[in-house]
Amino acid sequence: INLVAKKMFERVGSYYYFFPTYKQGKKIIWNGMDKNGFKFISHIPENLRKRTDNSEMLIETTNHSIFQVIGTDNIDSIVGTNPIGCIFSEYSLQNPIAWDLMRPVLRENGGWAVFNFTPRGNNHAKRLFDMAKNNEKWFCQLLTVDDTHDESGNRIITDDDIEEERRSGMSEELIQQEYYCSFNAAIQGAYY
């Protein structure tokens, strides 16, 4: 959301934050906060807002840019729109048609997209990841618990934390998926 807040003042336009469902977007971004209680939407400061519409999960800034949270569960709600920037959060759980509908718009207007997600097997997100890591026009990064550190350089999730997860019953497949970003971990509950 910091990236979006910055970009909104660099170029006036609409910026969408996509989630698999509208309800998820409300819980995660609109009402969500970090571990210190700082609300995520507060990254767009009140004094830089012209209006905030809670029912539409929309913020208009003083320079007339628009930030809006959208669920890909109602894909028709974005048809015909013209965003400059899109963030697809939890992309592995989203309807991939949303990206297909936004691609021509972003290409035409020189816009951009960011995809963040935890793997959920070999699906559309895995195909996007594979394409991006082999395409010099894309930035692609995979970060595991080994790569994520706090401001002091300490790992946020330690080996001891992961061992505690194992001892308390978390399956190895889920540990590999959630902490080590494994696309090969079996999806729990799936069978063939």
C-alpha cells in the first residue's frame, strides 16, 4: 500500500487493490492493521485525502487520484475501468480473468501491476511466476522465511518457530507452502 500511496501522487489516476473476494479486501486492507495497530489505509494520510468512502472502500486524494479495494469474485465490476496501477494480493486464490481483463488497459495507458501471493500448487499464479522469472521485462522475487528480516537484520520467523509449528501439528506440506513458498507442496484436502 505504500507503493500505491506514492504512485498516486506521481501520476493522477485510479489504483486498484484486488483480492479474491470483496469481503477479504475489507478485512485485510480496509479494516486491517499491522502488528503495532497501525491501520493499513492510514498509509494514505488523512491530510492528503479529499474524501474517504467506506461503503465503496475508496479513497480520493487531494490531487484526485483514486484508491479502491476490489474483489475479483465480482469481476464484472471492473469491466470498462481504466486503472493506472493494480495490486493483485493473494493472486493464487484469485480469479485469473481479472488480470486478463486489466492487461490491455494497463498496456494501453502505460500502467503497472504487482502480484503478491503464497503458492497454492501448480496453478495460474505458478504459471505467472515462471513467466516472470524468465522475462527480463518483469521483476520477480521469491522470498521465504530465510529471506525475511526485521529492521535489525533478524529473521522474523526462526527455525525454532518452524519447529514449534511441526511439534504443534502443522503438516510438513503446509510448512513448505507457507514458510518456504513451495509450489510443489501438496494442497491439503486435495486428492486425485
